[in-house]
Amino acid sequence: MSGPFYGNQFGSAAPAYGAAFDEGLRKHMLRVYNFMMLGLGVTGLVALFVASTPALYVPI
């Protein structure tokens, strides 16, 4: 059977490309998650600072 959904039509290059693609995607997502974690940390620190300073949170 041949068709778009049967077998590996890309030969032996598909797993190597897939592995390289997965590794690149993994690195990218780790970078995104690290930036998100940094952003949450900064947000938490700013919220703690504002909550502990009456001159800042009273007008809000």
C-alpha cells in the first residue's frame, strides 16, 4: 500500500530530522518557560513590596 498515510516515505532521514526538530523545540520551550518563571518572580516581588508599603497600596 502506498499513500500519504502508509509507511515512512522519508526514509532514514525522518527520525534524524525529527530528533533535531524536537531538540530545538525543547530548547526554545525551556527558554520560554524560564522567562515566564522570571516574570512571575518579578511580579511576586513587586506585589510583596507594594503590599508591605502603605504609601503605595493605600492610594490604589
